[in-house]
Amino acid sequence: MRDTQEALLAEMRRWGYRYVVTPTLERLDALALGLDADERRRLFKLMDADGSVLAVVGERTVPVARLVAGSLRAAPLPLRLCYAGPVLTNDPGRFTRRREAYQVGAELVGASGPVADAEVIALAVRCLDAAGLRHHQVDVGHSEFFLGLLDGLALPADLKPDVRAALAQRDFVALEALLAGTPLRSAEHELLLRFPALRGDAGILDAAGALVRNKRSERALEELARVHELLLAHGLGAAVSLDLGSIRNFDYYTGVIFEGYGPEIGRPLAQGGRYDGLLECFGRPAPATGFMIHLDLMGEVLRLSGATGGLTRLDVAVAWSPAGLEAALRLAGSLRMFGMRAVLDTEPRRLAAALEWRAALGAAHLLHVGGGPTVAWSAGSGSRVRRLPAEQVVARLAEPDG
Amino acid sequence: MISIAIPTGTLLEGSLRLLRRAGVVDLGPDEIGRKLLVEHEGIRVVLVKPADVPAYVDYGSADVGIAGKDQLWESSGSHYELVDLGFGECRLIVAVPEASPLAGPATWPPSLRVGTKYGRATEQYMARLGQRAEIVQLHGSVELAPLVGLVDAIVDLTQTGRTLRENSLRIVDEVGCSTARLIANQASLKTRTDAIQELVTRIRGALG
């Protein structure tokens, strides 16, 4: 899992996102800003010495926002930041899920508009690539599209919270019953009932555009169209779909939203979107967008697809017989200088025993250093052994595709 | 391959009939009852306990499932509830012994002790009424509990009310009405949109 985290953070750094460390404990009232009532209830809480209520972070966007408005107050916007760390939530549902999860995320604070939206989505896709996920897909939607539909609906004001609640619970049977009571069957009405199916390529934008009659939804569709064009220019045609029916916390998100899915797993791996209202709560109003990746789910997907074991990768196992110890120490040092992960054995071994040791370690290569001028080199799981001078082995291993 | 979780028990026959009428898959109760998992023309059908359908769907082991609304009340999952399938209708009711002075909610004591298999639905119902209640989670023969003084009232499912009458229980309020529902996994809806939409359309069509 650590490898996946490193791959994700490395990709984020390549895009100019700077790593920040955020606290694990925050004041509850601060954390609560980004969460709905249900999510607030699930936070683990504890009492501070002065009687104020603290909570363990359940996500890390709010702590990043606090950092931007606090100790990074002097730093000019836009700021590109990334983070990784554990989050804790208490899920009282019928399934006993793990309380602790690990999230890696990136936030772009201080930039509004489609270029920033597209950058963050493209980064999310590239992160899924970098983690080694072969098949994945990112769905892009817009929170304002739904809110526009709700405005456009000839709905008595007292029913609107019920419609929102039914949709938040993804209960389309209840939604249908609520809408059946409305006087007019509008296009908005039809669109809401078809909500889970409003998904596809750019064509879905035209199809929806022909139906909506409210400015708010129309503006959302225009923005989505622009973001979609930019994503194509980012080289992300196949990986991205448009999903007008994505259901998220509509009080928090204020624009383009997106979710990433992998194969064989019933929940989104990555979630993100625009939240222009949050920074203001901490006294430094700024537009912002970002995303986070559920590292545990990612690990599960990678494990299911057979891409990785439980421990981090090892490149080279260096074994030695008594006469070769000093040469082996120098060899391991050179390998590390070239950025390889090299393990040096702690006791002498013969070549046959060393091959078994390498297999048990799970290292990609074995080098066995005896007293002679060459070292024995075995690559992969095969038992074929070549003999080369030490410098040549280092040079071969240090090649990018070696 | 789309996989469908269908429940054992009273909803099984209606579920199989619906899948047959919709032209999704034609299976007899014996056929699926013997094997629990049948693959047939690109459809995988898994037979699970009614209360387990939401788990199979929420975790994505089944793309869609057929579950009674009574089971969905008890589940906090993240599935989509797409279609009211209309069959398997039953009511979740509050019942008390014939001899009890309790009638509707207005007559209930400050704190009511209730026995039920449906803890979450009961809790939400009592909260809606502002009624303080001590909920005793039971797993079977709920009708017995008030007769031996374990609880003041029960919250249980009934179709015809016969079992209640046989045990000298009287219905005093209705918590909700349950029918079979089609539910779908959230990721399946996104990654297999077309296949699932087609399935939903065919099932809606078969409902008439």
C-alpha cells in the first residue's frame, strides 16, 4: 500500500502539488463545515482540556483549507497542495467496516474556472494510472445541474427537502411518488426520474440541454462541455465519461464534481469536485477544487487484479560468501546510489540457498558476491544465473528498463 | 455479465416470475434452489437470504438485487433503489395483546417497551412520533414476547393478520408498507450503465 501511496504522491508532485502535513485532531465545529449531519455523527469525538469538542479527521480537505487560511495565509494563491494520512469514521451501519481508512488527496486552492477543474480531474486520472490500475473510469458531473432542476420544478416549497432527501438516499421509488404529486410534468421532472441514467459521452450534454429550461442547469452544462473539451486536450478521451446524475453532498459542492471507479469494486475509488464556499468559513474566501483517493479501496482493487502483494517492492537482494562481504557492501551502496532498493544479507550463504532467500524476500533480482572477479546475477523468478563484473551488473540494473 | 441477487423465502417465486416475464432469465425454484448460483446467457443469478440482498448489492458482488422494502429499512447501504416491483406486499405494524389497554400512539406510556426484528425502522418510527421507547431486538416468534410480558407491544410484518389473530394480538398502528424493490450497486450503475438500464427497462415493461 505504501508503494501505491508513493506513486500517487510522486504523480501529484510532478504536477507541482506540494506536500503538506495536516493535523489529525481538529475542533469539531471546524470539521463539521464540510460534512452533512450523518457524516458529522460518524466522527470520533473527544473533549479538549478546556471543554471544547475535538474530532479525529474524517477527511482531510477541511484541515488543508484551515492550513491555507492559517499558517499559509501569506502564501500567494493559487496554491497546489497534496497530502496523505489516515482518517477515522465510525460507521454504525449493519456492516462492520473498518474504522480507519487511508486517504491521499490533492487540492487546488485559489483558481476557478474550467481550466482548473480539468487540471484536477486530469491529475486524478493520471494518479489512477500511476497507481498501476489498468481499467478505470472517471465520471464528471456538476452539482449546479441538479440544483437547477430542483429550482425548475413546479414543486411546493415544503416538498423540496423531501425530494433532496430521497435523492440523497438514492431512493427513486420515493422520488417518483413525491414527483407524482406535482401539478405539472416538466422536463425537469423527467430528468430527475432518469437521474441515475444521465450518463454518457458529450452527446448527453446536448440531450439534456434540449430538455432543461432553467439558467442554472444550462450554465452547468456549458461549463461541463468546456471541461470535457479540455480533458480531451489533456489526452483523456476514453477514461472520462459525463454523468449528470451523480449524487453527492450538494450543500458542499458548488460546481464540477467527479468520481473514479475501478473494476471489481462496488464503491468509488476517488472522489472530488469544486467547493468554492469552504475557504470563506475560515476567513480567506477563495475558490477551490480537489479530490482524494481511498487508498484502502485502491489496495483492494490492485490485490484483486493480482497487481501487488502486501509489502512494498524490493529491487535487489545482495547475498555473499565470507570472502565477498566487503565487495557486497560496496555493490549494495552503488545500487542504492542509483535509486534501487537493495537489501544486504546479514549472514553468508551459498548461491543455492541465496536463490531461496531471494524468493522468500520477493526481491526482483539476486546478486551473489563470492571472492572472485564476477558476481552471480539471477533475474526474476527463473533460476538462470549469469556471471558479470560488479560494475557491469550495476550498469545493467540502472538502465531504465533493466 | 450482470449478476442479480434474489431472495429466498416468500419473494422468491415472485422474483423468478418477474425475471421470466421480463425475458431476463427463465429459472424454476427447484433449479435455483439446488445450486444457489446459476449462470445463464450472460446473467448470473445468486440466491441469498432476504436480509443479505443489500449486502451483496452494496459491496458490488451483485450488480442488482431484489429486496423487500422491509430489508432496506434495516440497511444503511449506499445502493440505488430503482423500481417498486409491486409484489410481496406486507405491512409493518404495531400490535399489542387483545387485553392491553393500549390503542393508538396517543395512549402509549411515557416509555414503551417494544419487541421487533426491525430495530432501525422501529427506532425511526418512534423518533418520528417523539415517543421514548426501549427496543428489544428479537430474532423470531416475535408474537410471543408481549404474551409473556417481555414487551408492551411488537413491531412486525404482517400480510393477512392471521398469525396476529391466532396469538390474540391486535393492530394499533401502521409503521409502513413494504413491497419488493429493485436495487442496484452504485458503481455498477456507472460502469455498466447500458446493461443495467436495459435490464431496468425490461423489468419495468414486465410490470405493465
